[in-house]
Amino acid sequence: ADCSNGASPSMMKVTNLLDLAASCEQKVILKHLVSHGLTSHREEMENFLMTTEFSYPGEIFEEVVKEDSKVAKNLLNYCVDTVSENTEDTFIKIDLQKFSNPNAIEALLSDGHRELFFHPVVEAQTCLKWQNTRTIFLSFLTWNILFTILLSLLVILDHSHHQAIKTVLDNFYPSIVIMLVLSIMFYVPIIIIEITSVFTTNRKLLSKPKILLQSLHLLLFLSMTLTRPYSGHIIYSPAVVRLHSHLSAWTLLMAWTKIFIIIQDIPAITVYVQIFLNVFCDILKFLLVMISLLIGFCLSFHIILPYNTEDNQRFKSPTNSFFKMISMMKGEISFDTTFTESLIEVEGTTQLIFLLFFLTINIVMINILIGLTITTIQDTR
């Protein structure tokens, strides 16, 4: 055989064709050998894979995972054994040679075999991998938190709603520029790492929502910094100032959301973040189903309660009517200032629609949301 890497198979203790193909980095040949063996001689091939001591077990196991998940699971089961040193102590022995190739675990996820990821052997390997990379990850998380704190201080100083902050800016105006420079210095390494991870991670394992969030935050950050004057001699139009306020609020929200997403990768916290995401998605789907009812009640309240002066005419605008209805969903009905008989003009219809709203939304819908949340949490765990 002609090894593309120039290595000699005999020096690598190659004893079979699978090791030979792996040693020569001939992935296509290795794939065809595994595929042919599992297709034409499944039992013999499976027994051969279990009993043979390979020199390149990681590369071979990776191809087995791609070809047949059941055989891969049997190989993982074969890696677990019990060892008794005496009559009292019994130990569990786990052979991790199948993961000598770092791409083996990646193959489990990229090929859709997520059920294998919860196998004890895979969990043991993942735990060891986390222990080796934990310091790097926590350093990256700490760096992100420091950047987000600096960004928060920048935005707070920028808008200076509090009197004490205004005093600081009056006495030391360059503080905003200093905070901006520090924020950029902390943000540049984060951008480099995020861009690098996009090009080095398997395309099937890339999280599109995470990439979208990172790209959106970068765009918002750049827009926020460009819509703010950094000299007392420069004055922007009121429209640009309002736009800057919008961009600042969204940039800050996205920055702290990124921290929430990064924390998800900590094994001890993953389950809680996943519970939140699953509950959020399920509730969002349910609300999309109920949106027609919500819009119907919103517009009905807008029609029959537009001139309620006691409640600051909350229902005069369809938009305000919708958000007032949202607050009513959680119990903030304000009956005395909204539905009292002396305040309404369309009697009868108003009381009837309110009663329907209370029964369908405050009782039925809210209890369904609670039950849906409990079910989702139980399924996630």
C-alpha cells in the first residue's frame, strides 16, 4: 500500500487492513472497508471489531459510527468491564481507546447519533475532556463578562439619566471615550475567537442561533458607537439621538444574552438553561396558536373602552390596548379603574367580553401554560 503521509505501516504495528488504511490516512478506503464488512458480513465484522486490538481504534470507530450506530453502541458496551481485585472490591473499567481520535465524539453529533452521546463511555470521555478544557472555557467566559460590564458602564455613562452620573461627566467628560476604548480592547479578542470557531467547527455542529446572535451584537455595537458624538463640538439631530438610544438598549440586551448562552456550555448548568429554552419554545408555540384570541380581545377592548379617563385612556390606542391586555393576563386587571359600571359607556357587552376574557385567558390559558411548563421540565430532565 502507498501511504500518503510517507510513514511505514510496519513501523506502526499494523496487523490488518483497517489499521493499514488508517495509518496511511486513506479515509475513503477505510470507509469502504468498514461499509463492506458491515453490509456483507455484519456479524463477523462486528466480532472482529470487538476482539481485535487496533493501532488506530479512534479512526476506525469514527467510520463505524457513520456507518451503523447499533454496531457502534455494541462496541461502546464492549468497552465497559468489571474488575475484581479481591473478594470485596469491584471496579468498573472503561476503555477509552475508541476516542483516541478527537473526531470520534464529533462524529456522534454531526451524524445525528445523539442517543449514543449519553452512553457511559461517551460521558466519561466528555467529562475528562471538560476537565482538560475547563480553564480555557472559564477564562473565555470571564473575559466576556468583563467586556459586558465595561459595555454596560459605557452605556450608563453615555445616557447619564442619574444626577450623580451627570456630575461625573461634567467633571470628567473623557470618561466615555476611555470606557469606549476599553470596551473595544476587550471586544476584539472575543470577535477573533468567534470568527475562528466558525471556520474550525464542523458545519453540522455550528449553532445558527448563536452565530446570528454574535453577528447581530457586532452590528449593533458598531452602529451604537457610530451614532454617538465623542466631542462637545459635535451635535447630532434628535432622530439620530433617539436611534442611538434604541441601539444602546438592544446592544446591552444582546451582550448579556450572549453571557446566558455561553453559560449553557457549563455541564453543571446546561440542564437549567436547556429547561428554560425548551419551556420558552413550547410556550411560544402555544401563544402563536392562541394569537387570534388575543388579538380579538385586544381590539374588542380598544373599541368599547377608549374613553376611560380613570385609567389614563389605556385602551384608546390599539398598541396600548394590547400591552394592557398582556398585563391583565398576569392578573393586573385594575377592575375599579377600568370595568366599574360608572366608567363604561357600552354596558352589557363590556361586562360579557370581560367575563369571556377572564374565563378563557386568565383561567384556561394560564393553567394550560403552567401545565405545559411542568410537562416540558419533566421531559427535559
